[in-house]
Amino acid sequence: MQNYLDFEKGLAEIEGKAEELRAMGRQNAEMNVEDEAKALDSKADQLLTELYNALTPWQKCLVARHPDRPHCKDYIEALFSEYTPLAGDRNFADDHAIMGGLARFEDQPVVVIGHEKGHDTKTRLERNFGMARPEGYRKAIRLMDLADRFGLPVITLIDTPGAYPGKGAEERGQAEAIARSTEKCLSIGVPLVSVIIGEGGSGGAVAFATADRLAMLEHSIYSVISPEGCASILWKDAAKMQEAAEALRLTAQDLHMLGVADRLIKEPQGGAQRDGATAIGAVGSGISEMLKEVTGISAEDLRRQRRQKYLNMGAKALVA
């Protein structure tokens, strides 16, 4: 069953009526409802195009968080072969919000790491809604060290509202773990490419996205803070989240223009949640192209270019 967002209510009504007509036709073979149903389908397609060609930043936030969008697990299962998960940080525990391990991408050995939000109530609780604890970032550091040691490219898939802010996480050094993970991204001598597949929230996303190449899905978001958090701090009112979303410039289009994202990956009409297979295929093509751009560069040059990229990014953002 399709899950509709608030701004898709009109679309839900039209598609619901088309399905009702077809259900009536299945129950009564003498009824000829297909022409009317097709007319409703055409109207729905037109409305869907109009809606998604004019999304506001807040509406893009809602799309990026849509529960039916493909998640990290879906991408790994579809794009990678011989995936072997590696668990734990060798210090405290295994954080289920972070998936990672050895795999093959287009028959090339790689290390893949990503945030996994879960698909239903049980798995969302197990995965902590994609909010990693310190042991998750330390697991990622361990995997990046492994990749660096054996000369394996690293691919990261980002989809998190942010790092988990709980008391236990803070006690175990959440900020330090995020900083160390970001530092590790900058210091490894192998290609590192990242894709924001949904939400890229705060330092929890930066810890995996400080890459040679960063791509964003068309309706994904990337921001230092959530619109709700920003509104709570600036206006003491979380209800002003739509104004905050406008001010944060968190859309993929804004970030591509600012030079934060290196490329945009087009989504199917209506978002990745309507055609997961096509969205996953587009991400696979984007990863392949980004890897080709950075393959063959020496470890020293990779580190130097990566660091310079982020130093230049701040200057470009200030000018823009």
C-alpha cells in the first residue's frame, strides 16, 4: 500500500478512486471501467509531475524521510555481491544503526559502510532509526582502516537524522567518535565515494561523507541540523520548521550549487519511494562513475586533493 505525504492528499484521492473503479470492475465483469480508470491515471500522473517539479525545501525533507524509500540494506543487496558484514568496534558493542563490511561492486573488492534506518517497527527500533552511537562510528573507523591497509575503495551510504544524542552515547564519547571518523575519512589513502540516499543529518552524516566525491539523490537533504532543531534553537518554536528548511539551504540542488555535493542523481518521478529499483540502479551508476574519477590517483594525491576540496568548499560557500 502506498504511503502518501501530507502534500500528496489530492494525488491519494485520485489514485484511490482509480483503484476503486478497478476493484468494482473485477467484481462485476459486465462493468467497463477501464477507460475511466485510465483517465484518472493520466490525471494522477500529471498532478504527480506538477507536485514534484515544485517541491519546497520542507516538502523535500518529507520526501527524504519517506518510509518507503530504499534504505542502505536495499542498496547493498541490489548493488553489491559477496557482502560479508563485519560487526563491532572491538571495544564496546556492535551498533546495528551502521552496516558495513567487505563486498564486491561491479566485481571490484570494496568496503561498504552505511546508515540503516529499518523498514518496520521492529527493525527501526533495532537500528535505532539510523542514529548511530559512538561504537557505530568506531566500527566505521575500523573498516576504513582495513580498507586502507588492503587498498580497497570505500563506499558510504548516508541516511541518518543525526548521531544518537542519548546520555550513554555522550558518556562513551559521541563527539570524539564522530570527529575521529571524519578525520579517518580525510586520512585514508584509498578512494572514498559517498551517496546521500535520504537524510544527511549533522555530524552523524559528515562522519561518513567527507569523501573524494559526494553525490546526493535528487530529493535527499544534507544539513548541519534538522529544520525542527534549527527552529527550536532560533525561534524557540519547532513549528517554524518550514521557515528553517528554507533558510538552511539543505536541498540537493542548493548543495550542488554551493559545491558541497559533486553530483545529483535523478530520482524516478514521484521520488525513490515510488520506484526503488530504478533509484537503486541510478545510484549504482553514480557510484561507478565517481569511482572511475578517483581510481588510479596515488594515496598522497588523494589525501591532498580531498583536504583541499573541503578547504575550498568553505570559501566557495561564503562567496555564494
